[in-house]
Amino acid sequence: MAYFRIEYYSAALRRQTSFEMLIPNDVRTDIQRPENPYAKRPMKTLFLLHGYTGKAGNWVPVHLTEKYNFAIVMPSAENSFYLDGEATGRAYETMVAKELVEYVRKTFGLAKRAEDTFIAGMSMGGFGALHTGLAHPRVFGKIGALSSALIVHEIAQMKPGQGNTVANYEYYRECFGEPSTVLKRRCNPEVLALRLKKTGKRIPEIYMCCGTEDFLLENNREFHRFLTDAGIEHIYREGPGRHDMVFWDEHIVKIVDWMFA
């Protein structure tokens, strides 16, 4: 398993930044292995998004990358919700969906087609995977969203001086723009999904899951109902678990099987 940590100048962020990458291009040949049919197809790519307070890092079992022959690209996006903010140097959506995709295409010859390029994340990264995938359906063919922080309806009700246990009003305004209009703008994944549906454009395949003891469970159920009512096909799963790596470690395996098998 080849591991890279790449530093580069990000025009989207107006500063030096880095991302991590795993490529299963060094599978051992000195031991006998069963023939792997996935090794004969072009290598696919998964963009893997971290959660709030997190950073770039792999939480996909490494043996699955070798089994299914796919690379993993892991950006660090701070606590940005993977959105383009109004301030200079806060174009995180652009950094992931355009800048990094183009970099990986040019440097490694990967992620050239939506059929070979997928995106997944947990918590804030789950929101980011849904938003980024729906905003760029010609780039990403599948979306995996675990315990997604689908909190736009909560943000829309916030007033100056308010907040929640995670952050204050000013933080959410920096990420999402004016809270009172958030439900009508493209920072809302519902807006993006409806636009694709109404225009007849291709909608990436979606797999969502959330733990039954997760504090974001109702948010995920609400988005599941929205997709169902809109006639947008998707997979939605619930299972025992909280907002933690125990649940994510179990369900990222199911998502990878769904994406790459």
C-alpha cells in the first residue's frame, strides 16, 4: 500500500495545504494469492471526508482497497462543512471537487470519470459528501454518507447570539452564509437534489446510514423522507450505534462493498 502526504499551494484556500492519499499499487507478488478480478479493471478513486474537529486520515480497512483496487484521497478541510465561504481563502467545496480532482487526474491519472470517482464522509464529512456529490454530479458517481450533520433546518432558525453545543451563530454564518436564507440556497443539499430532479440531470447514487442512538438520527431520517417524497432513489440504513468510530468502522465496510463490488 503506497501512502502519500502531499503539500501543495491551494488557489482555493490561498495558502499551502496538504492532503493524504493511499494507492494499492504495490501488492505483493512473492506470495500466492487468489486471482482478483477487480485488479483487471481501471483503478477507481474514493474521496474520503473527515468530520468536525478532524483532519485527513484513512478509516477504510486497508485490505478493501487492495481487494477492490481503489485509491483514497483524503483532504483536510478544517471545520468548513466543505462549503465555499464568502471570505477569501475559504473555498473548500472548490478545493475538494475541482482543485483536488484536477490534481489527482493530472498527477496520478485517476478520477477521470464519474463512474470511477466516489465520495464518502462521516458527520460533517457526511454532509460534505452529500453536498459536494450533489453539487458536482458530473464528477462523483456515488455518495456514501454516514451519520451526516444535516443541520440546515436548525441553522435556519438561529439568531445572532444563539448557537448550539457545537458552535455559535457566527461560526454557522461564516460557513453557510446568512442563516435565515440557508434553506433556499445551494448550501442546502435539498436544493441541489431538487434542481437535479427537476432538470432531469443524473443524480449520483446515494447510500446513507445512521446509528439509532446518534444525536443526528432525526436529521438523517428527515433527509431520507425528503429524498423519498421527491422520488429520488437512495439507500437508507439504520443500526445500533452512536456518533462514533464503532458505528463508522462497521458501516464504512458496507458502503465500500456497495460502491466497488
